[in-house]
Amino acid sequence: MQKEVVGEDVKMSLILAHAEDQMMSTEVFKVLAEEMIELYKKVNK
């Protein structure tokens, strides 16, 4: 993934696709968790 970021040509593989999918899922979950925390803070004022 680091090679792809700096513009090097990278052969796509199943493991790379899986790693990218895991990273995206983690980011989505992080954003959702942050939003839920803010919601709970507002509700419990």
C-alpha cells in the first residue's frame, strides 16, 4: 500500500484488496463510533 501511495506500480493481489477493505472498514467504524459518542454526550447533558 505504501508503494501505491508514492505512485509506484503495484500488482493487485487478493491480500492487498483484503487489506485495503479492512482499512476502509476500520475507518468507517471509527467515524461511526465518534458520532455515537457525540450523540450520547448531547443526550446525557
